[in-house]
Amino acid sequence: MKLKNLVVFGLTFSTVIFAKEKVVFWHSMSGQLQNSLNKIVTDYNNSQNNIEIEAIYQGSYEETIAKFKAISGTKEAPALIQMNDISTAFMYKSGAITPIEKFIKEDNFNVNNLEDALLNYYRIGGELYSMPFNSSTAILIYNKDAFKEVGLDPNSPPRSYSEYAEYSKKLTKKNSNGSIERYGSAMIMYGWFIEQFLANDNKLYVNKENGRMGETPTEVTYKKDLPQILEWLRGMYKEDSATSYGREWDSTRTAFASGKVAMYLDSSAGIKGIINNSNFEVGTGFIPNASGEFNGSVVGGASLWITNSSDNDIQKAAWDFVKYATSKDVQTYWSINTGYYPVNKGSYETSEMKENMEKYPQFKTAVAEIKETKPSFATQGAILGVFPEVREKMVEAMEINYEGKTSIDKIVEKVVIDSDKIIQRYNRINK
């Protein structure tokens, strides 16, 4: 608020001119995602006269967190920032943020309208630190036409590792020369999927209750559980019923859409694009595990954090936008246009969302996954200050396993040792 003097006919009047509170918002949404986000921001700015959100693209999540680390705690830091899931440990320990829980309590905000399974990832010690915004989870994608072709029920995707391997073998197709025309399945080399497998069997990734009670993890805990996953994958690679196109997600998606792969795991946010790019009927299923009994999946994506670099008025303005961004109608628009889960439960009751679900019924599987996830430290996912580095070691282990030249015991031993070293070095530096 600014005070100015106005002189009219020799008389001086004091006039109050209200300036909008400006909230700088850093994000990592590019392409069509950025277009959708920009519309939300523009609509919000036009909906009221007190606050202006300035959304600024900062590059990838990795680039965004690097920039934030350089200026966090200073007046140059943004008031609001979007960070990916594996940056959660750094953010909540940074001392540079104000927990969302504070605004929820002050505003008497009803979180019961939001999806608890999505909120849970960003809760630590029972306190919500950030607000989920663009959330997804892992899901099985499969070719229903290929299932019918080999006599499999197109409405019954595999639930266990053994079923998955059996289906993969049946779905593999060779030509008259013995060359493979279609692999039964493919695996994207991304450590997040191993995290999903472990969580779905209710296994922790790191100690200290997956870092969920505020204590810093000191080691990984999957030494006894990882061999079963790697053996399952290697068995399929060895009999040529499964393959991998490496780390690039789009390579596997292209192979699936072109009929070269019959099943693979993807992010639920990719469902719409896959369906639109495939000329066959696409099915979706829960992620498999050892038992075939679904326990739960871990949320991925990103959330919105309010920093403490700005004064209270700016922080409250940022909170006002967060409330708007997670409202029923906004989340309906966001989900339909991006493929992410709507954070607001009410979105599913809107006519627009119901129409979208009818058009893309495959998304109902993704919704069922989060609603049927059993809350636990395992399904919340791990909190690690060096998650990107630890996840990279898991990807290396997946790649070595695919090559098939190193024993699984040695692969597991190496990824455990390397990951523990990374975690312990981080803990020493950040005491």
C-alpha cells in the first residue's frame, strides 16, 4: 500500500493507492504443461485485484534446485517454488521454507477435500511441508489386442512377478526367421520403478522408517529384497521375452505404440499420450509385486513450497494462490490437460472430469491405485537428501543386470555399498 498526496484547487488530500502483492513463482513445467500452468496463473491474476503471480520457468527440476540452493534464504529467492518429489528432504531441512501446515492451521483450511494418498508423500512426522500439485504414480501399460491374439484375457493384466513373466513369454512374437517382432515387455531404466516394486511389497528403501519421522536415514534396507526383483527381470531378459530401450522414456513409449512391445511400466501421467499415439486398444493395470496382492504405490511428480525469504504478507499471498491452484475446478482443468492426478477429490464429481474418464477409462486404474494404497512408511516413499545420486546408482545396477554378465549378488552388493557411501557422506557434510 502506498500513500500519495493529491493537490486539487490548492487543497491537499491524502490518497491511498493499493499495489498488488507480487509473488514470484519458480517452476519446471515446459511445453504444453507450461501452457496449462500459465493459464491457471493468468486466470488467478484476473480473478482478483490484490495479488499478482509471476510464473518463471527455471528449466528442469535439477536446474531449479541448483538455482534455489544458490540463493535460498536471501531476498532473491522466489516466494513460491515447484520442486520434484525427491527434493523433499533437502527442502524441508533447508531452513528456507515455511511448512504448508502453518497456513492450513491459521486458515482453518479443510484438507479433507484433498487426496490423502497424495498429501502423504509430503508429510514428515505427520506435518505437511508442501502441497502436491502435479502428482502421478507408476502404472502397467499393455496392448489389449496383443493379449487377445495370444489367448490372454485383455481385462486381466498380470499382478505378480511370476504372472508378468508368464504373460511376457506368451506375448513375445517371432517371425519365420526366428527374429523377435514383438517383445512381451520392456523395462525403462529408471530407479523409481524399483522403489515402486519395493513399496508394493511393503519394503522400506532406507532405514529410519524411510526417513519419515524426521530422523536422517543412514543406509539402504533393500539388500534382502532387491535380488528377487533383479532375478525376475533377468529371467525375462535371458529368454528374450523382455528387453530395454535404455533410460529414455520416449524410446519405450514409441516401441509400444508401434507394436514392438506388448507391456511396460510408465507414469500415470503418460496414459493419455500413449492412448492417442497407439492404433490398438490400450489397457492399464496395477504395478506388479512378488505376491500379486496390491499393497500400494509411491507418488511421484512435484509439489509447491512457500519460502520464508519474503515477508508474511507475500507468504500469505503465495498461500492464497496455492489454495486456488488446488481448488476443484482448477484441478479438473489441470488433470484433463496434463494427465496428472487431480489433488482435489471434488474434481472427480465435475461433469468435465466424468466426461474425460469416460473418454479415457484407462485412467480409472491410476485413480484406483492411489485410493487402494495402504498408508505406510513404505508406500509414502523414502526421504533422502541425496536421492538423485542414490537413484542413479540403482539405474546403473538395472543396466548391469540387463547386460547379464555380473552375478546378481555382486550387483546388489555394489549398489548397497555405493548408495550407503553417498548417504553417509551427505550426513557427515550436513551434520
